[in-house]
Amino acid sequence: MGDNLQPPKPGVFEDRFARLGLANARSLLKSSEALAAIQQYGHALAFVALAMEELETAHAYRLVADGIASFDPKEAKHIQYIDKQALVMHRPKGNMLAERVGSLVYLTMAAQEFRRIRGREPDGAEISAVMEQQDLEVSPAARKVIDSPEGIAKAKAAMDEVRHLNALKNRGLYVIEKDGVISTPRETNAEEYERYRSTAKHLLSVMSESTEKGFPFAIAEWMRRSHAEYRRRMGRLEGPLNPKRVGDRDKSRSDLDPH
């Protein structure tokens, strides 16, 4: 019977992990909603933060399962490399999550331009074509919006807000001492909680769809080329994807860099 056993296909383990991570993120969001229902918004926001971190971990495994990224540093020159250590540390994972939200903002802008010009919702392949500059009608309009000062500022604001989430989580969850001063948990307001919850729900929706249908190839190729272009221009791997650092002075470099 042992002769008939076949090793699992590449990506099967990562696919299972991604699906379990999605399920756990849904559970965490439900817990946050239960806390919000009794107006415990500080604790509720902490659960939203944990759900978003879980979504980023699941997303990383989804990318590897679909062959878009790799956990193997030997493949860093050819494909997006994700160091697994980033997935168990809050700050590197927060940086990755911020990048993810920034990408979603740009994709949302592209979808809005598609709706404005075509008068209907785009599917994944059509958004891929827009982002890959293959849609001769929509791509130029979308690129103009994305590259505008307003578009860049919108994406940056969304990324900064996500980076601020960990501080908000700590503020609403822990008794903190700093320089002899003790701070007790401060309550988050309903509006602040709902804003982050909405972002988490959006991420969950996108992740669920990509898990069931897979990433459209053009978006995957866009991600890969963006990573390769960054490496070519900067001579190093992108910081948020690689939490191993060279000393403390240059926080954006990886110890895998040749420089």
C-alpha cells in the first residue's frame, strides 16, 4: 500500500493553512463584533487588529500556494520572497499588511475608473488587464488617477492608518508603563472601531475570493514585476517582505542583500 502513496502536490499544505487562517480571521471578527455590541470598543479593535494580522499571514500562504511567492530565500531573485519570521512578528507583519492595503486602494481606484467608463462591475481578469496596461481605454485613465497626487495621498493615508493600528490595539488593551508613568487602557470610540472593521471586512472579502478562485495571473505577474523592478532600482529586497536586518541603522535592508 505504501507504494501507492503520492507526495502532496506543491502548494497543498500552504492552501490548507491559508483556508484555516481565513476561518480564524472570520472568528476573530465575530468576536470583535460581540465586544462592540456591548460597547467594549477598545477590546473589539484589538480583535480586529488580530484578525487583520491573521489575514496577512493567510495571504502570504495563499501567494505561496498559487506560486506567486516563495518561502525559500534561494528563489528571491526570481520570485517574491517572504520570510516566515515576518509572519510571527507584529511590526514586520504590520508593514506587510500596510502594503497589502495600499495595493487594494490602487486596485479600487482602477475598478472605479472601469465602472465609470464601462458602466458595469469588472471581473478579476479585467482589473488585471487594467493594471497591466493592456486595456487601451481604461488603463490610461486608471493610471492617471493612481499616479495623481490625490491617488498617492489616499493610498499613503490608508497605509499609515494600518501601521497605526498596533499602537491603537495596545492603547485599548493593556496597562502600559513608560518612564514611570502608568497608562490604563483607553477606550476606542465606535467610529474608529467601525473604520478598521470595514477595512478588515474588505480584506476578508478579497482573500475569500482569491482563495476560492485563485489570483488572476495578470495581477500575480504585476506583483512579481513590481518586486523585481524594486530590486533592480534599489539593489536590494523590499524591506517589509524581509524582517532580517543588517544592524539597526538601515531598517529597510535585508541580510540577504549582497551590498
